[in-house]
Amino acid sequence: MLDNIVNIKHPHSSVDLEHAIRIAQNKVPMGEPTLKTLQEVRDMLQAQLDNYDFVWLTGESAIELVDAAIQNKPIIEVIREKHEKNPEDHFK
């Protein structure tokens, strides 16, 4: 399922979709099956983000990219919707 995905780049960071997938795949414990869908990739990234005590900008960018791919929307639209939904999270 992760084959033949069109690679997109985040407009505000150096992360692209392929990098986001690699980040998530690298977090899979040894002996566990690799991630097969974008939703599994997103879940892994979100789990990592939830465990950190700091702002993980690369992880945030990676999730935005995966969300854009899952929703089949332009990355800018996904970012805009996220900021409009929770503006207090982005202006602390």
C-alpha cells in the first residue's frame, strides 16, 4: 500500500512524504511487521508525538504530509484547516 505514492514536500520544512514514511518505519520495534498503510504510518507518528515532552516540528510536518496524502488534499489546505481548527495550539 505504501508503494506508488506520489511524494509531496512540506512547504515550511525540509520533510517530504517519503521521509515521513521512513521516520515512522524506523520507529517500528524490531521483530514487528512493517507499516503497510498511510493510516498505520500516521498512527505511529502520532504515538511518537504523544510521547514527547517537547515540540517535535519534524513529526508535526510529517503528520501533516501523511494527512494530505490520506485525504488526497493539497498540503497547504491540510495545514490551513489544522490551524483554523485549533489556533491556540499554534500561537502559544
